[in-house]
Amino acid sequence: MLFHLCTPDFPIWGNGRYTPNLVVHLWPWSDMLNERLAQLNDYPFARLAALIADVTPRANEAPIAMSVGDPQHQPPAFAAEIVAKNFDKWNAYPPLNGTPELRQAIGGWLERRFKLASGTLDIETQLATVAGAREGLFIAALLAVGAHKGGKQPVALMPNPLYQIYYGAAIAAGAEPVFLSATSETGFLPDLDAIPRDTLARTAIFYLCTPGNPQGAIASPEYLAKAIGLAREHDFLLVTDECYCELYYGDVVPQGGIEIASKLGRGPNGHAFDNVMSFHTLSKRSSAAGMRSGFAVGAPDAIATLNRLRSYSCAAQPVPVQAASAALWRDETHAIETRALYKAKFDVARKLLGGHKGYTPPQAGMFLWIDVGDGEATTRRLWEEAAIKVLPGRYLTKNGPDGRNFGAPYIRIALVHEQETVERALQRVAALL
């Protein structure tokens, strides 16, 4: 319970900030929440800032930040034109689950991209728009994790290395995070056969990123089918984070969770997408991260709960942004062009770094994941000697039961800039390595 009292005798606004006069906290579970939040003290970019805080680049070169997956390409010009054209709609509260136009555009893209049979997808019950996939990925744990699973604390499975949102969501929801090693020995994906049966019995949610961040590995159809089978056998929610699925560079086109689920037949609740929820975004496909435009597709019961939670806790996209989003999902030309831009940069990376013994070319995504022996030491050297900012692999990887962090030898390099900048940066990296 939170009791907030403001008396009319004192102003509540000052210097542009809200300044409550009296707040009385009667919140019996705040200690529990604070205990959970105390575990979230290792955000990668805060650790990176601390690591290089005392380092001043001495290279006579302009600094280049390659630590964050922040797309530097511009979205298609027509997106801005559509936002401007819909200026008169900024005064309207937007529909939480998207305009009919947006939902139809997303549904059409899903059917084309994942070759869904006609009638497989119901955009009214199996689709939810979100303000960026990050928001939806976090909420997914809140809807999937209950007080108990199998009479014990529920488990949230996630790959290791990992996107930190999976971990934060698991902690906030009260689940026990279980980190599944994704190393070169396992093809940079978790070994599904190595998950103990008693852990699966307690699992409430499994976050699976394909193509993976940071290694760029693509889960095969057989792998996805096995993961869905485990989800249905042990009654947990398989969340496939497919935000990089349009950035692939070889003959292997990433398949999606709902694509494989639809081929497996109806699940335990009689629906094609039972136990599966997949997330997509315009951030990478359309270089439109600032639009905060994404969606979830999957099991009707999970989608309904997601929409119910969002109706209380989240803001919807403005209508002009939804109009532009619909146009971006309908257009394939810019997505093909974006993929070609990234492929050209990875070709440069192969040329400049392919001879380094720690270099493994990714199948997809926007990152290089390179074994340099000591990721933190190399990160400091790259910043000091080459003015290149990268991210130590240790900061994306949780320690194993033996205390070892197998991500410690790696660095992650984000190839998000224009090709000329990327080539210049990788030349400096190659010279130092």
C-alpha cells in the first residue's frame, strides 16, 4: 500500500519537477521488490563505463562507439512522410493493440515471411503490438511466472550469453534464472538435451534468441521443433526473440517459432501456436529503433494476458507512428537493402579479421563475437590505443556453477555504422589484435 498526501497549503510543483510534500510508505512488499532489484546491479553498459572511466584515448583518431547495437542507418524516408501526413492524429489516444491497418500489415508480413497457411493466423487473438520488443519481452515473464511450479520456485531458462532484459524480467517476476551455456561447442545455442528433467518440470518460461545476440547463430527447424516439444510437454512458455531474423547473410534463412509450431500441429489447448510467443521489431529490420514499434505473436491465452497487462501498465504507440509502422511492415524493398548493407560490412570484417584465430563469422545479426583471450583488457587497449569502444563478453555472460565466466575471453563489436566507418574501425581493431 502507498499512501500519498499533498496538502493545499504547499505548492507541489517547483523548478519544473514534482515535489511531494508528504509521502507515507506503507508498502509491506517493498523490501521483497528491493531485494530482487538489488540483484540487477551488473548492467553491461554501466560496467563498461566503469571499466574505461580512467582511460583517455591517445590515438589521433576520432572515437568510434561499437559497443551498442544502435542502428545508424536511416529508416526509409516514406516513414517520416507518413508520420507528418498523420499530424492531425496526435490528439487522439491510440488503440492499445494497434490500428486495424497496422494489425493487417503485420499479419500480412507474418504470412509472407513464415509461409503460414491461410487461416493459421488470427490477428485478433494471436497478435499483440508492443512499444518495442524490449517491453514485450519483459512483460512475458510477468504473465508466465506464477508463485510456484511443481511446488517450487519457477525457473526462467535463458541462453548464456544473454540479452539482459531476460534476466531482469525473470528477477522481477520472482523466477530463478537458469543460464544455458551457448558456446562454440554447442553451436552457440543452448544444448536442449542437457537441461535436467527436474529443471524442466519447474520451468515457467524459456527465452530463446534466434538469430542469437551476440553470436549470430540461427536455430534450425529441428532445434525449434524440439524446443516447442519441451514447452508443450512441460507446460511452459517458449519465447522466441526473433528481432534479428531479417539480418541474415548466407543461404540459411532464419525460421520462426510460429512457423515451426504451425507445422507441428495443434498444441495441448487446441491451437497451432500453443506454448509459443515470438517477438519482432522494426528496430533492426527498418533501422527504426526510435519508433519503439514491435509486436508479439503466439498462443491466444498468452497474447490475451499480455494485452490485459499492457492495458494497465503501458502506453500505446501514437497513431502517426502506427501508420508509419504499417507501411514499413508492408514494404520489403528497404528490408532487402538493409540486409545488403549489413552483409557488405560483414564481408569487410571477414577480410580484415578472418585471419584472427578467435574470429568466427556469424550467420546473422549485427555483431562480431571474437575470442581475444581477455575481453576486458582488450576493451581497455582498444579504447586507449585505437579509440574504438567495444563491449567485453564477460558483461553479457553469467558465471557458471564453477564460478567460471566463459564469455571473459570475448569482445562484442556492433557493426551498426555506415560501411566506411565500420571499415575504418575494423582496420584499427585488426592492427591492435
